Amino acid sequence: MTTAPEYWTVRNFSQANPMGPDCASVPALLRLLADTIEAMGPLEIQDLTLQSEVTEYGPWWSGTVYFHLPEDE
């Protein structure tokens, strides 16, 4: 029987669309996040959050990915 650890590591990274006329594109942000996740290799996604900030171009979208690497176990 395995017991749950008292603590664990959760890593994260954040990315945003470039500031400018295309900063409001949620599909572009999701592609950017997906490309980064794939480039990192095997990992376990814990959570994904999206947030926006109001700018002169409309909402400026960014996202944070929370994850575990295999060696974190």
C-alpha cells in the first residue's frame, strides 16, 4: 500500500500573447501553451488557468500551466 506524501512539488510556467492587435486571440494563446507543453516532453498537467487584462487592443490573454515532471514523484 502506498501512502500519500506530506507534500509535493507543483511546477508552473506562464505565457501571454504578444501585446498588440492579436493579443485578444484565445486560440493563439492555447496553441502557444500547447506547443510549450509538447516541447517539454512527458509531464502531468495539474491545472491550467487563463486570465485577461483589458488593454487598448481588447483583452490581453495569458495562461498559467501547473504541472508535475516524472522525476517529481
